[in-house]
Amino acid sequence: MLLNLLLTVFASANVAHAQVPVIKIDGSSTVFPITEAMAEEFQTSKRGKVRVTVGISGTGGGFKKFCRGETDVQDASRPIQSAELENCRKAGIKFLELPIAYDATAVVVNPKNTWVKSITVEELKKMWAPEAQGKVMKWSDVNPAWPKENFKLYGAGSDSGTFDYFTEAIVGKAKSSRGDYTASEDDNTLVTGVSNDKNALGYVPLAYYEENKAKLKVVGIVGGDKAPKKNEAVLPSRETVEAGSYFPLSRPIFIYVSEASLKKAEVKEFVEFYLKNSATIVPQVKYVALPAKAYEMAQDHVKKNKLGTVFGGHSEVGIKIEDLLKKEGSL
């Protein structure tokens, strides 16, 4: 009798747990800290009535799942690309594109590195371009004033939106990179690698640098002719991102929401919660919040079910916040 009662209680608990709605999110490790914070706050507010899962498979890996209809929300550190648009179209996946913050990609070296205080876009290209593989191996190969010691590179994996953006901004073509570097979709792995090697250089989202300032040294970027400050080394910060002077490594980051998923009450409520709380939570996790107008615009897009992307299947290098707002306002 007691055994039967216990089995009944156990089965009832399992059924109750199974009935809790689950919001599935995946994608960018750059956007992950923001979405994770949002998910925790939202679940707390719902008192266990909704569960939110947040994965990290990179922007590219996440879009594969999103365009197969496997996830409700996609974290993206760059706009959806042409091939991904086509995959979504073939699968009948329609979506909303919602900018939620700005990020800067920080170029970092080991704190024991005394010779690199700033670096030009051309020097970075010399290090990272595909033709550098096996040829440009020493610091002195990049700049004669630097040591004749081999450097080691750390960067995002090929499924990462940060990889796509960095290669487009620095090399001139997305996904165009030397292959002999330590790659990972997990930015914490890159932080560990650079922090343990005096001759390492890598690139990570600004938030990951901010969380690991004691382990890393950030390098100022000289953006070149297209930069607002052509010959001046600019460090990544909220101020330089907002001013558009951290060029070309500042960029908008997004969530994409499936139209079908948005019809679920819990997903719509989560997205509305996300946009309503972004101005507060985004700075708390060390990213650059958008102006209030941007979040109001995004909320209006959700209300009116504005579908599609304003980027036409490609990224725009160095787009300023005000230009992003103009583009999104035209959707």
C-alpha cells in the first residue's frame, strides 16, 4: 500500500515537471552572459512555472538549430547570413530580429607582454590573414621593433559569430583566417590560454576581458583611414563604443525569435521581459546598453510582429549605434 502511494506521488511529480513549459535558447557565447542573466531573473519571477535553457554552440551552430525549428530564441553576435536565411526559408522558419546590446571585441595579450601597447588593423591582418600561416610566426615578423620570439594566437572557433565578424573587420572577408591558432567557441578557454602564455595574443568579447582584467592586458586599436580617429590607438570601453570611435571592432548583438515560438505565451512573455529589462541588466554583465529608443522600437516590432532582417544577409563593419537605429526603424 505504502509502495503504491509512493509510486503514485513520484509519477505525479514527474508529470508535473514534464508539464512545465521550456523555452529553448542557443547560439552565441558572446550573448550568453546577457541571456543567462535574463533567464535567471525571468525564472525567478515565474516561481518555477517556466524553465529556460541556454546553450552555447556559437552563432553559426545556433542558427543551424534555429533554422531547423529546434530552438525558440537564437543568441547572435552578428546578423543572420545569406546561407542561414536560405536554410530558414526552406524550413519555413520566420523570425524577428531584435538588437539587444553593443559589444566590443577586445584584443588581449598576456600581462607580461611589455612590447605591445597598441596594434594597427594592418598588423592584426598581417598576423591573422590566411597567407600568414607558416610564414608570419614571430612578433618581429609583424613589427621589427617587437621580439624575435614566436607568438601564439587564440581566437573564436569557426561556428562563432565573433570569428565571422573579426575576420571580416580585420582580414576583409568573413571566415578568412589562418588555421594554425587555438580556436574555441568558449571564450573562457581563450582567456585561460592567453593568461598562461607570455607570447599569446587573442580576441574575446569585452565583457570577458572586463571579468578577467587581472589575467589579461587589453591592447588599443589603431583603426586606419576609415576610423573616426585614424592614427590614434583606441581602447574598448562603453564610452568608445557609444561614440563609434572603437573601430572596427564594435558591433551590435542580437536575439532572433521564431515567429511560431512567439505565439507561445511563455516565449512572448520572456521576450517582452528581456526587452523591458535590457537597459538594466546589459550594463550589469559588462556590455553596452542601447538607447531607450532602441528597446522601445524592439518592443514595437514584437507587438506588430515585424519579421525579417535589415542586414540583407551580411554584417556591416563598424556600424554606429545611431545608424543601427535608422536601419531597424526602416523594418
